[in-house]
Amino acid sequence: MIDPGAVKAKIAEFLELPAERLDDSAPLAGLVQESFLLVQLLLELEEEFDVRLVQEDLKDVRTVGELVHQIVTHEIDG
């Protein structure tokens, strides 16, 4: 099982932000100004936590909490 705190820590590390700035309600658009960086972040999270996300999984993701939820719930089994 993926620890939501570990996902937040990885996001904070990638964005070079203090983890405490990553409130669940923080909008991703405010943290990641360029869409390329968001894609890069998603790829890093997929690799780090062994998950696979498709566009459909991400279409309604707007906040840090929603992204963490998607990562935690899309873990690949064995």
C-alpha cells in the first residue's frame, strides 16, 4: 500500500517546496506553472510508486489531494 505522505513528500521534492506547503486543497495549477513540468511530475510519481495512470484517471484532478488519491488507488499489483 502506498503511503499518501510519501507521495506528498515526493511531490514536494520534485517542486522544491517545503512539504507543509502541500495542503490537500492546494491547486496543482498554482504549484506547477507549465504543463510540461506537470507531465514530468506525473512520470516521476508513476515510476517512484509503480503506478500507471491514463488520461481518464487525471481528467478531474485539480488539487494535490486529488493527485495523491489517484496515485494511492492505482498501485499495480505484483
